[in-house]
Amino acid sequence: MCIVCELSKETEVRHISVMIEYLDDKEFKSKLLASEGLCIPHYEMLSAQIKVLPKWFADFHIKRYKEVLGKLDKYLDNCNFSLGDKRPLLAYDEQLIWKKTVKILFGFEGK
């Protein structure tokens, strides 16, 4: 394995461990809730290391993932030319939802 990939993986594991330590910290919680949260690979990595996820943590991510899926549905409807005039118009951020979806599904590096 590439040494850089190996070091990167070790860093990810450390970051997940630190997040687990701070799940009950109010400041950490408020900063996480103000962020875009975790991609699915890191969410899975964290949830595999903890027996029970805090409800707020799971609810936040599920809500976020559902919002992105809703926007992705709208994006796909916009790409469906068989809808004709019924195709929804998209705001600029909605036109780029496919990029956000890829990052959520595979992480920033696309692994």
C-alpha cells in the first residue's frame, strides 16, 4: 500500500476517535449541526466504532441525506425531457446537487 494512503487512513481513524470522544460536547454538537456533517463512508466508519449513536447525530445525518435525495430527485426530473413543460426549474445550487451527492456517497476524495 502507498505510504501516503496508509498515513491518510491512520489520520481518518484518529479523527473518528476524537469525534466519538466529543459527541456529548455542546460546542462540538453545535459546530457539527452548523456544518454539512459527515459523508456516508465516514458516518459508517464512526457508527461501526460506537454501539449506539446519539439520536441527535443520527437524526441530523438522516435529515441531511433525505434533503439531498429530494434535491437530486428534482434535478433528475429537470433532466427528464419527456416531462416537457412540467420539468422543474432549478436554482443554481440545485443544478450542482449531483456534485454534493457524489461527495456524500463517496467522500471528498471520491473513494
